Amino acid sequence: MIQYALRRFVSLVVSLIVASIVIFAVVEVIPGDPAAFMLGVNAQEDTLNALREQMGLNDPLPVRYFNWVTGMLSGDFGNSWTYKAPVAEMIADRIWVSLPLAIYALILSTLIAFPAGIYAASRRGKPGDIAVMGATQLGVAIPNFWFAMILVLIFAINLRWFSAGGFPGWENPFDALKSLTLPAIALALPQAAILARVMRSSLLDMLGEDFIRTARAKGLTRRQALWRHAVRNALIPVLTIIGLQFSFLLAGGIIIEQVFFLPGLGRLIFQSISARDLIVVESVVMLLVFVVILVNFAVDLAYAVVDPRLRSRV
Amino acid sequence: MTFLKTLTGASALALLAGMAAAQTDITVAIQLEPPNLDPTGGAAQAIDSVLYSNVFEGLTRFMADGSVVPGLAESWEISDDGLTYTFTLRDGVTFHDGTTMDAEDVKFSLDRINAEDSANAQKKLFANITDVSVVDPQTVAVTLDQPNGMMLFNLAWGDAVIVAPESIENIATNPVGTGPFKFDDWVQGDRIEMSAYDGYWGDKPALTEATFRFISDPTAAFAAVMAEDVDAFVGFPAPENLPQFEADPRFQVLNGNTEGETILSTNNKMPPFDDVRVRKAVAHAIDRQAIIDGAMFGLGTPIGTHFAPHNPDYVDLIGNSQHDPELAKKLLAEAGYADGFTTTLKLPPPSYARRGGEIIAAQLREVGITAEISNLEWAQWLEEVFKGKDFGLSIVSHTEPMDIAIYANPDYYFQYDNAEFQALMDELNATTDPEGRSALLAKAQTIISEDYVNGYLFELAVSTVAKAGLQGLWLNQPTAAVDLTGVSWAE
């Protein structure tokens, strides 16, 4: 088990180093001078130069890469050029919107998908199964931003149960959760649809396995065999999907954050790219990559817990 | 959207409940969030939208109609040679941190614009200030190296507001000014809050608290106004929804003008546009009204030159470039392009450019010109078009007020080089009497219109959607500002 975890950890570190180089390179080659963007069309050349100097844009690329990476390692993400505030602080502010939103959506998605998937699998071919499959087909097909707009139309504009967007802050946790509810539902439903389908097909695969037949032969009812043996074994592909989905929910909130004008990481990236605030873009993308890699690492470890055979595999 | 209409009746109840007491707070939405809160250190209009005349004030200021009136300077005297401006400052002005605003602060602010390491986006406007000296705490003398008839106008820009050395360090995140509202809080990505400043020198505003919110997505903007999350949206980004707000008694819609001359920028040094007949052909190929209707949902005033139509000095020169495809073809044939030619049309992100570009490309195709569209982000546009001058045509709204002088700079991106025009601008700079200036401005407008420097399309409109009871919002945007000093709720 320890060896397995170590191997996963080394691959995590290598992935991070490669990712940092790729991110830095890609962001630096985007055309457009950040100083020119900030100062607009009336700026004089000497003013632009003064600003580039202040932003450290006149240093050679390797020096800037080195400064960036060593800074991050010591927790210093540098200062945003346009916002003129520490990037670490900006990320810390924004993550308290994006992370709870992703977790909220993931919980909703799992709460919907598990029962739906298990129900459909246990009613295979019957009307209940067909209804669930039909609904999930629809859920997969509907883009979440469109769904978000429909939710706003119904619950914010017409019923007035929720505000159309924005985030009041965590001083009042109830208001904060309330403002995240519509975005979380919009994010969760398409994910739930995918997850329910995976859960169902994975369960059906298990139900055809020999060990289920053995369990049935021992005298377990179909339902008992399903709950005691099939569900646990069906979890591996489901965990993979959940891991991927969490990354998607965290990074993929960009559009949903636009629709609900939430001050999250997605919106920060969006604004920073158009303002050519490269240091913010690099740091936020790096952070997201870090989270994705970390989640995958956790999922790998979770496999080992669910499936003991993986622990000894070298 | 039809089922929406049937359901809006339900919200009438909520409206009645909200009308009980006169409100003194306001939530205003604008599309873009300011990148920082230093009006003297960046060109982003959103900075001024939030702070201009609310938090910061200059020696002079713009009013809603675009006129320039005394601000922190109560009065001034201009020496006979036009080189020295002596400003008398108002008494009893304090910054929000309690310190007194005096001549030293004015000197600090103006010297800072012209400093070596200054990052002021409009440094150029103040380049001919050679000296700022403190006469006494209430008097400042500003010396120029040559007369500049625009100086009082330029001092009204948000880039020339008066700041204090005591608070300059953190101006980007904690702006301290002299205005009627003091900055309270900025939740980045979401909102900026301010409240009335008790020590304000002038008339107290009717509002006690103001919140600015930033909603960039047009659909989200529509939802936020409809759900009454915001009281007003200045610069509403979804013109297609305006008729719906106009029909709804809960809301009022203000359609005004900006200082944005929207032009089909033309690279005057790049063949074939170096031939005035080709530029004239392009001008006649364009149907302005079709662009305004098709791209702007009918909002926008046609222009025939680079000047704001609401300005008293505007001359109507639309007749020089009426829509006439036959004439355009004839002119192209004369210039040796009977079979037309191919050029680039590089478009920045705003919808006037993206939507307008498609329509213009279609109109140019009718006279044989193929315009290859490429869509650029702003940073790319600045690099390729503005700095690199690598373009045939582009569409841009020039939003700086009174910016006709850009035509006197042969290095400006559209590269118009006309000695007569340059001499005229020098003369204009040296002229301070209003009548003389009007005549010179009229002449300048005529020259560029008859030289077909660029395709003159329309003056960019600005729409504000507000709740019905709100009064005192600016109709026009003579400068980017959401001036809350005169805003109040009807009883």
C-alpha cells in the first residue's frame, strides 16, 4: 500500500513540474502587451516603459519563470498587475465561492445520481428504468448554462425566491448557501445525469458476474446481492467519474459564474485573461491543475481502499 | 419569452411593498469591474464609472451635459499670454481621512502626472505643464510652455483628480478622495460599497449608501434588472431587451449619447487606402442606418465626421458620404479597382464592432471589396492594429471626449498625415476665445470629412435601465461616470 501511494506521489510531483512549464509557456506566448492594455490608446511610450518596468515585464523569461515558481513554493504568488493586490489574497477570496460551489454541486449530483442509478439498475428494462434513462439522456443533452438561465427565469425573475445572482459573503451562511443553490443545481444536474448512467451500467455489469450468482445461490435475494456485493464493486468506475467531475465542477464553473455573476475563480480567470494579467492567469490555472492532480491522487488512493487487489499491483 | 410576460404580474405585489418609504440607498450595476481604484493610473473606463465625482474630484469637472464647471477650484484667472492659470481653491475641503485639501495636494497631484515614472494613461494631455507652484494654501499657479485652450477641459478628466500624498500608497485598493461619497469596501469580483461623507464641502447628496455591482454577461444583466437585484444598470449590455423594459411600468429606460465616435478606421498609408478616391468609395458603400439598425438595435446617432453630435460645435457633414453604391463603384473604377480588391477587417470584442463588421463586410462586397474579417481581443487589437498598424480596416469607438486632435498625429494608427490639419490644430491650441475655437473646430471637422480619413459611422449610444422612481441619473456620458451626487428616489 505504501509503495503504491509513493509511486502515485512521485507521478503527482512530476505532473506538477511539467504543468508549471506548460502553463508558463502557453500564457507567455499569448499575443498582447499587458501594459498597453492597461494604459489604453492615449498612452505614451515612456509611460508604457515605466509600467513594464514596474511589472517586471522587462526581465528575461527564464528569470520570470524561476521567480514565479520559487515564489509559489514559499506561498507568494506575486502581485496582480491590474488589481495591484497580492494574487494569493485574491485566490483565497475567490476560492471561498468556487470550492463550496463545487462541493455543493458534487453533493447534489451524487445524492441524485446514486439512488437514480441503483433504482434503474434494479428495475432493468421496466418502466422505472426507462423513465430514469430518458431523464438522464435529457440531462446529458442540456448545456448547464442554458439550464442556469431557465432556473433564473423561473426562480429569480418570476417567483422571486432567489436573487438572480451575486454572492453576499459568508457572514450569513444561510444567505451564502441560498445564493449558491441555483448555480449548484445548474452545475449538478448534467453531472448527475452522467453519473447515474455510469452507476447503472456499472451495476448491471456486476450483476452479471459470477460472484453475484454465487451470492444468489447462497440464498440472498436479488436485492440483498445487489446491496451487499454489487454496489461496492460498481463504485470503482463511479469514483473515477466523481474525481473527474469535481475537477470539472471547480474549473468548469467559469460559465456558470458568468451567468450568476459570482465572484469565483472562473470569473477571475476570465477577467484576467482579457486584461492580460498573466501572473493571475498563471497562478490560478496552476492552482486548478494542482487541485485536479491532487483529486486524482486521492481517487487513486480510494481505488486501493475499495479494491484491495490494486494495493499489491506494482 | 412569452410565458415570462404572463408571469410578471405576480411581481407587481412585490413592487407595492417596496414603495413604502423613500429609499436612500442604491445598487447600481455596470458591465465591467474596475481593475483597480486609481483613476490616475490606468485607462480602464470602469475606474471612472465608479469613482468619478463620487469619490474623487478634480480642479474642474464635467456636468451631465458635457460642460466644464468649477470643481475643487472655485475660480481661476488666465494670464493674457495664456501661459499661466491661477486657481483659487475652495475653502474647507477635506479628504475622507480627515486631512485638509490645499494647494500642496494640487501640486502633488499635477506633478505626479508628469513625473518620470508616472503611469498616467493621459500624461500627454498635461505634457505642456512646466511648473505648478503653491502661492498660498488656497492658491495654485500652473504654468504652461505654450497656450492650451483645452487645459480646463483636460483638468476635468478623471485622470487629473486631486489625490493626497498621505493616502497615495494604497490608492489602488483604498481610494481616499474629496468627493461626497467615501469608499467603504470592495469585494473583488462582486461589488464596491460607498457611503455619504459627512465632511463633504458641498451640497450633501440625497443618497446615503451606494453599491456598485459588476455584471458582464448580457443575459445575467437582464435577469438582475428584472429580478430587481439592482436599482439601475448604466450601460445596459443587451439592447434587444430594451423594448421589454420600456413597456414595463416598473422601469424607465434612458437612451443617451457617449463621446464615442464609432468609425471604420482606415489605414491611410496602406494601398489602396492611400488613394482618397478609394476611401471615398468605401464611405459611399456604407449604409449607416442599416448598421445602426442591424448592429445596435436602432440606437446611435449617425455622424459624418469625428465629432460628437450633441456638442454645440458639431457640423453635420453626413451629406459628404451618403449611401450610394453606384458612385462607390464608379470611384473604385476611377482609382483602378474596377474589379475591387481584398483587404482585412480586424474587429475588437465589443458588439458594435463584431455585429457592425459583418454588416459592413456585406455592404463592401456589394461594391466589389472583399473584407476578410478577423476577431481580436483587446490586447491583441492594441498590439496588431493600434501599435503594429497591421490592418486595412477596423471598427472602433473612440470614446475620449474632444479627441479630434488625434488626426494631427501622423503616427496615430490610421496614419493620416496632413500638414494643413496639423497647423490648424496648433492654431486651435493657441486659441482660447470660444468663438475662434468654434470656427477652427468646424474647419477641422470639414477637412477630415472631405478627406474621408475614416468611415464615419455613428455616435455610440448608452442605455441606462433604472427603476421607475429613480431620478437624477445622467442621460449622456460626456465622460465615463455614474455621478450619484444628484441622484434621488421620488417620494
